[in-house]
Amino acid sequence: MTTQTVKFFRPVQKQEAEPRWSVDEIEALFKLPFSDLLYRAQQVHRQHFDPNAVQLSTLLSIKTGGCSEDCGYCPQSAFNDTGVESRAMLDVSAVVEAAQAAKDRGAGRFCMGAAWREPSGDDMASVVEMVKAVRGIGMETCATLGMLNDEQVLQLRDAGLDYYNHNLDTAPEFYGSIISTRDYQDRLDTIERVRRAGLHVCSGGIVGMGENLTQRAGLIAQLANLDPYPDSVPINNLVKVEGTPLAETEDIDPLDFVRTIAVARITMPTARVRLSAGRQQMSEAVQALCFLAGANSIFYGEQLLTTGNPDVERDRALLDKLGMYPFSENH
């Protein structure tokens, strides 16, 4: 890509004298006996949260397909032939209708995602109106729009946006194997802009992309050593889509995914750890282990941008079986 992006500043990520967690320490957590790891994660979880409450978010693709990034996992990349049809941005009324339906089903947070490298000025004007409208029906708001500059972050803040999602995806050492059109530092810069503006940060990653254990530990280290670490941490299990470079990647062992949830909980005690993409392929037993390991947030609804998600009735039935309930200020 030859397109140049003008940036208002290039913030310096704050560095501590010593990181809170080294990659070696996190890798050692991954290697604990499974029951010991879950016991430790459950202890941390219960110190900070109601262990039976789960925060429900719904994600809507407000602009689909045609993204100029070459992320190897993404069906919306223009580099990948996946059959995803590019669609123009939704209008505000359609977004509000979807948000109201999500609220009626019990979701407390509404996330709006767009397949962009970065939004244009006209794009931002539309998103600002969406944020205001969704806030107006009494929901928390989140957006994932790609890279942002200073002015765009302030526009979102002034519109009332609660959370901004910008995932690190993987460890710095493995990042170049997954994407070449955006540097790792670009991701850190956007997160820092969001934080400086006073917005809540939502940032996590994807496991099962072919990374080794050290690289998986490296992702958690990057997140846990942000100052402060993210308020919300989505842990995604790769959804393999035909036509993407990662379509034939070997599946991660389900118990290794559970271990990732537990390690995220231990290293980021007060974050909402979200059991995110890939949940449709998980058995109820694996999802239950993820909750036991400290996950306390899920995406709730039939669709995650362009990939499937367990439907509302299945989610309600599972939560009922486990004696769990949606998070509210009363719990």
C-alpha cells in the first residue's frame, strides 16, 4: 500500500521500569496443571466480580467488506476472496432499530464495527450520529473503526462513545505473519489516543492462528502491560473462513483456549474478559469452562460482523443451565 496517512502526533507508549508481567512468567502460567490454573483464575475472578454475572454485548456491522487491510484471518479484506459482498454504511435508523432489538433481548452494550483501515470525515459524521442515537436509547456504546487520529477520537468522545475496540491481534513477533498493511505500533498509537481522550479501551486478540505458546503468551503480555491494561479484553478463537490465508490452519485445542481465558483473567484482574469470536464452534462444556476460567462477557446475538454466533435462545438456555444471568448494576 502506498497511501500515506497524516497523523496529528505519534504518542510514545508509557514504559514502566519493569513490566508487570514478563512473557516467561505468562508462559509459566499457561504450563500450570489445568485444575491449578483454573483454581487460581477463579480466585482472582471472585475477588473482583460476581462469578455468575455475564455482561452481554451485541455487535453490528455498520459497513461491510472491501477493507484495504490484508489481515490473513478476515473475510472482509479486499485481498481475500471469501464471497463477502461489500455493502455501504447503514443509515442511522437501521442501526437504532438493531440496537433497540438487542436491548430488548437483554444486551447492555451495542458495538458498531466497520471494515475500514481508517474512517473518512464523512464516515465519522455518520458514526457520530449513530453513537448519539444508540446512547439515546440507554445502551452503552462501543465502536471499532480501524485507526483513528486525534480529531476523530475527540469526535467520538464528544458524541458519548463509551468504549473503543482496537485489537492487537497477536504478539509483535508473530504479527508480520498475519498482516502487512498496518504496523504493530499503529495499533498501540490508536489505543493510546483513545486512552488519552478518556474513553474506555477494548483490546484483545485472536488465538489459533498458528502461533506457538510463547507467542500466545506474548499477546497476553502486551495487553497486560499496557498502562493501564484494557477495560475490556475480547479473546477470539480463529473462525476459519474459506478464501482467507488462514483457512487451513490447525485448530487450537479447546483446553488451550480455556487456558488463554484463565491467563487473561489472572494477568488483568479487573478487565471484562470476553468470550468472543469462535464461540459457535464451542461445545457448552468448553464455554462453561471458559466462564469458570474467568470469562464474564460474551457477544450475544446471531451474527459477529460476517461470521456466525450462537443464537439468543441457545445462549439463554446455557446461562440458565449454569445458573448465570446478565450483568446489571443490581448484581
